[in-house]
Amino acid sequence: MSIPLSYPIHTVHITNILVVLAVLVSSAGVAIHLGALVAGLSWLVFFNAPASVVDSYKAGTWFAPVSCVVIAALMATCGYYAASVLGWVRRPPLQRLGLATMAAICMIRALLLPILAVSNPELRNTFEIVAAAVWGLAGIGFMAAFVLARARREQSGILPSLDAA
């Protein structure tokens, strides 16, 4: 894996660590959501699943398993996009747009918690605070992946360098 020449070595190293963090958070999210299908009601309750999902699980309807699989698939997609910047997997379509969108969603999720917690006291708990912080860090990792993807595309000559102006 080559290092962009316009970035100091310590910056690239930190950026890679942040991208790996985004991959790990996404992977953990996949494991939790798919694990909830196997582990059952106790996991759904522990991980603060919405009441509609818990009720669906109790009733044996399709909503709970489909919700878990869809969310796991979205998180897997996030992890794939971040891993592609590290060269672990093939580059997906619209890589930088996807990473920017993922970063924005994660950051908005993290930053909205304090605002929503003012009027929703049920959001003032350790789980929600930790989840917001973890996804905020993942958002920073996706931003780092976006920056690293741009730098690598510039280095390969696909994009014009921002330094050329």
C-alpha cells in the first residue's frame, strides 16, 4: 500500500487507524444485529431495540428479523466501503460519495443525541450515550476514509491534486 506523498507519514498512520476503527464499529454492528436474531429477546432488550421490533419478535412476525438483517446489511456496506480504502477489498462504486454520506449520517446521529435527549428523557442513559460516541468515532473514521480515498486517487493521477492550484 503506497503512501500519498503530500501527507506526512504520521498523518497517514493516524488516518489508517481511524479507518480501521470505522471498519471495526461497522463489523461489530453487523455481529450485534445478526446475533440478536440468534440470541433472542434478551439481546433485543439489552441493545434497546424499538418496542415495535421487540413486539414483533414476541409475536413471531417478520418485522424483527427483516429489520435486523436490513440494518446489518447497511452496516456491512459501511464496513466494506471503509475497508476498500485500505485496499482490503475492491473499490465499490461511488466510493467517496458513499463514505461522505456515511460520515454525515454517523456524525448527525452522534450530534443529535444531546438535542433529542432534552425532550426525550428515555434517551438519557448509558447505552444511548455510548452508542452515540461510538458512531461519532465511526463517522470520524469514515471522514478519514474519504480524505484517504481522495489522496490515493490524486496520487494515482486519476484526480487533479488540490496542491496544483
